[in-house]
Amino acid sequence: MKDEYCLNGNYAGDSAWREWFAMCAVERCSAANGERLRTQVSSAMLLRLARYGLSRADAGGDDPVAAFDAYFRLKGSRDEKKPLKLYFAHRIKAEGLRMADFVCGTLFGSLSGRIHDIVIDWIATLKGWRPRSVRGEDGRRRLVWESAGEDDIAQIEQPDTSDPAEFLDLEPLREKALSLIETVSWKIKAEKQSVALLYYATAQDIPITATAVLEVLKTAKSRAYALREKAMETLKRELKNDEDAASPLFARTLLEACEAALDEDVRAKLGGAE
């Protein structure tokens, strides 16, 4: 799935986010900017809420945009006891971040964006539950909710099933893989198919200088190597703190997503699926 938060025309725009950043309140922005911001923020909040197993109805009359704004006005940063607004302003200046990169990465990045924390905080406020990260027997960390009743837990947990294939929900991994391809494409300013091809060719031991590869990349051999290095480094950074990064299942899912992103004629030339 494509990144609804920032891509395909859903990014509210640099000017809108600069206006928001001055006050951290969508409702106080100009009418045009406020409408674009509300669309982007609301869709991001509700989509993330759904991924935690809750619906819009669970939020009742609570405004997701108001919850988003309040988080930035009231919360401190993870490392320093000061408003997030000041902390992020420092990061933007110190790291020379473009507003679009900050919003689409730091705020709404699908793998490590602050949107995760914001919605967890929102759920805690809505439900009165306390989130806690625990490590399971498999060594992976997962989110559990303290103070939630059995009926509440049943609402956000997968149902019991004797069929392992039914229990293993691959859709979140597929969504993550597709969004990752989009994010890397955005950050290195390359077409999505080019990014997918770079990863696919690397995983399948297809020479980066193969004619079919160079035709898609539309570049010379030396540039192809540089582009692959840039794509791999960006991928590594995006997955640095992601728990699925070392999962063979996610690696396979990412490979499948890369192959699916290639045009049929390209897959045929590479020996992929017809």
C-alpha cells in the first residue's frame, strides 16, 4: 500500500506545515492550509488507529486532529524535558532537513515515525489503558495494554485458529514493504520501479550492469552502482529500529513486493514471474 500520509497528493505542503509548526494547532491555520492539514493528519491518525485494532467509532467524538496537536504542545521529547515543538525545530535546523522530509519521515514515516507514539498515547487517553512493551518467547518485542479487560483485549488481538496460515496475517508486512519502497524512492529521488529493481536484482544476484537493469535505471554502469549503494544505505537507515528488519519472512515479503512493482516485460527479461 502506498504511503497515504505523504505521497500521491496527500502531503499538505511545505507552507501548510510551516504555518502549523509555528503554533501546533491546525484550527488556527489559514482556511486553505487548515483543510489540507486536517485531511493529512486525520487520515494518518485513523489509519494507524485501525492498525492497532480500533475503529473510528472507538474514538467516539474525540477529534484525531486535536489529539495530534495536543501531543506536540504538551509532550516532551524522548531525550529532553522540553516541548516537542522546540526539540524538532532544533533537529530541522541542525540536520538541515527539508520540511517534506521531516514531515514524511520523522512525523509520518511508516516504520519509525512519531505517528506511532501519538496514536498509542491517544488510545491510552481514550481507553484509560497503559501501553507497555514486552519481549516474547521468540525474542521480539510487542505492545500490550495494561488495565484493559478481557473483552477489550479480544477486540485488538487476532482470534484463535488452528490453521497457521490463517493466524499468520501477512498484510501488515506487505503494507510495510510497499511503503518502504515508496519511502526510499522519495528520499533518493528515484522512480519506485528503479528502487524495487535495485533491491530485487541484489537479492537475486542479478548483475547491476545487466542490460535489462540499466534500461530501467536509464543510467550508465558507474551511476548504477552509486544508485544501488544509496538505495541500500537508505533502506538500512529506514529499518534500523524496526523489529521486522531481521525477519526472513519480511525479507521474503519485501522481495515479493519488489518483484510485483516491476513491469511485466521487465520481470520477463530478468527471468521473474510472467
